[in-house]
Amino acid sequence: YKLSLTDHYTSQHLQNLLGITLANLVIFGIGTCWTLLILRKMFAPIAQGSPFHATVSKSLRKLAYVTLLFGFLDLILQGITNAIWYRTFDIPSLFASDRVASCSLRVVGDAGFVGIFILLLLLSWIFKYGEGLQKLSDETL
């Protein structure tokens, strides 16, 4: 997107906005790398033909908690970013006062990450149960 500002705004005004944008990039970059490492560790035994290895269920559980952590971080950072935009550009002053009685900021987040967290936990329990069955099967043979 392109943002054109009047002379009223200086780079000093945008410093907080750029700072929170950089924080978002760094935090979610770390989260992406962490997720990729977990997935790599999880798929190694699956690629070797052993889907019910202990690493798989542990990795799924870690992935579930990483999803929950970064879901909450996303909500928090979204709220902070919106508040900075609201304050930096003085959003209420952009509306005609004779037509708009009030303007407020409300952060509405997506809680879909909670469903993904629950799904990944359930999958980790299923794979944990599969580990037990695999072990029992191996002992029987």
C-alpha cells in the first residue's frame, strides 16, 4: 500500500509504527523458523516409515503450544498496532464532526488458533496411543 502524508507528519511520528512493524516481523519470523524446525523433526521418523515414533507425538504437542502462543501474540500485537495507528494519525479528526458523533477503536481477533491448538493436541494423543499399540505389536512378535 502507499501512504501519502502532509507536512504535518514527520518521521518522528512514524517511529512507533515502524518499530511495532519490525517487532511483528522479527517475532513471527522466529515463530516460523521454530515451526519449521518442529515439522522437520516430526517428519524425519515418518519419512523412515515409522509414523508412531515418540518424536511425532511430542512434535505435534510442541506444535500445538507454539500455535497457541503465537495466536495470542498475534492478538496482542494486532491490538498494539491498531492503537498506534489510531494515535499516530488521530483517526477521530479524519471524520467530519457534524456527521460523526464519535469514533472508537475495537480490536476483533480471530480465535481460530484455539481450534487448531485443540486439533493438534488431539492428533498428538492419537499418535501417542499409536505408539503404545506399535510397541505392543512389536513385543508380541
